[in-house]
Amino acid sequence: MPYHAQNCLTALQAKEYAQQLAFAPIAFQAARSMLELNLLAELDKAGDKGLSAADLAEKTNLSEYAVKVVLDMGLSCHIVTFQAPQYRLAKVGYFLLHDDMTKVNMAFTNDVCYRAMSHLTTSLQESRPAGLQELGNWPTIYEGLSVLPEPARRSWFEFDHYYSDKAFPELLRLVFAQPPRHLIDIGANTGRWTAQCCNFDEHVHVTMVDLPQQLALAVQNMAEQGFSERVTAHPANLLEAGHQLPDDGDVWWMSQFLDCFSPIQILNILRSVHAAMPDDALVYILELFWDCQKFSAASYSLNATSLYFTCLANGNSRFYRSTEMLELAVEAGFVLVEQIDEIGVGHTLLKLRKA
């Protein structure tokens, strides 16, 4: 995209931006404090009238010093404005306070990633999730998802579900345009997509494929929702040699799954799917590709999240370019039937069949 190919900042603009990066962790924590201490909420209630530091101190049970020092940083971050003696909520502050995507992203960054990112250099050098030690002792985060400490567990699942849930309505219409008889959900996670399919079509049968410890939670969720008779659990570690996949299924589904693996691992997984699936079956890959985003902020968010994969998830995966994924699919023996971009919050759906 054009904004990735340009170096259009002036020297002064570049130096200003460099200072913003230098103090970015402090700015992030200041924004969190303004939210947690209800300073932004009080300014929101005050509207255009605004509030003085003394008024805010009284309403939030803080000292005037505390109010001024953090809100003055808010001025530099465009979170608030100031016209003596009143502070007012600015547009950035409004979105910090009210925008669901911003809330989910900030919680994920703070609760899951923040401390871990101090280990990023080690992760890059050693190709392992060195930052994961901040949350638990597992080889990758996937073995520990069901037992992550709070609030990291809650924030991880809210982050994951926010982006997938926004895409579900359109995806169900696309996948069930020709209703599948048997859908293979590879990387089923908590079974969220499986449940959506069972709710959408009362005749579909779904086989969930995932790590045993992850499937335990998914099976429990299916039982609670009354889908046990139509859902089968198939435990498998697709990175282990000799793993077995189901040999049936007219639709094979992988949602935000392949981004959890390195390119060679993706290739091997796709080859396994190719070998197991019937010749007339379809494969759907749902991913967030940074090169398919309409807005630069979306690409920024995805590239930042890729470093979560580096530092916390497994040390060797990321959000890919769409062209990289398609090259791997072709090498595994597939051809592209259709590519649909801008589903939900920036998802792309790849529809594939055997070459």
C-alpha cells in the first residue's frame, strides 16, 4: 500500500515522532491511569463546560498535583484540551473512553503484552517466546490459554473474540450459501465458530480439531449449549509427526489459525489438510492480513500484534501478507477460488480447492 512505501516525513516531523516513540510506554500508562482514575469519565460528563483541576481532584479523590501532572501529559497526547482553568475531553480521550476496539486493544496490550515485551530482543535473537515467562511456564502460549492468570486470560479471549465475532454474520452467509454437511473446524479454540455454525444450520455436523487441553474447554462449551450430538472432538497436535486428521468433511475451516505458525509449519499443515480432505471439498482460511487493510492504523495494529506472536505466543509466527499465505497454499497443492477482503474488522476470507 502507498503509505508503507513512502518516506514523506520532514526531518522535524521525523524527530518529533522519534520522541513520541521514546516516551511511548509512559504515554500508554498515563492514558491507562486517566481511565482507571475516572478523570476521563468525569470530563466526559462535564461536556463542553469542562472542569478545573480542583474540581477534578474533588470528584476523583486525588490531589491537584496528581490531576495536573497526568492530564498535562494528556494534553501532549491529544487526550484532553486545556483553556485555563478548565480541562476538557478531546476526541482521542473520547475514543479511549467509549470505543470498544480501543478498550479491547489497550487491555490486551496492558494485561498480556506489556511486561513481556521487555524480552522482545531475546525472542528475536532466539526465535522463542521469551516474554511468556511473565505469564507462565509453557513452551507456547497455546498450552496455557485455558489457565492463563487473570486478568491476562480475560483480556486475551476478549481480544480474540472481538475481531472474530464482528466477522461471523457475513461469514456464515458465505460459508453456508451451499450448506456443508460436515465442517472440519481446525484450530477450534473455545468452539465459538462451531457454536455459530450449529446455531445457523440445525443439520450441520462439526468436527473440532485442536490441542487436547484446548478441546476440553470447547467440548464443555458445546455441552452447555446443547450441541454435543452434532459436534465431535478430534484431539491433534498438527506440529507432531504422524498426526491424524479426519478423512471426511466437505468444508475445512481455519479461522485465525495459520497465523499461529511459521511459514514451513503452515505449509506442512496445509499439505496435511490436502492429503486428508476429499477431492471435492473446499478449504476456507480466515485471516487478518496487514497488506489488505483499508486504513494505515489497522496495518499498524496488526504489525504490532505480530510482535505478540514473536514474544509471547511461539516465537516464529505473525500476521502475514496475503501474498505470502497464497504462495504457501499454492505450494501445498491448492488453487484460489475466491478472495474476499474487508469482512468484519479487516478480515480476509480465502476460498481454496485442490489444484
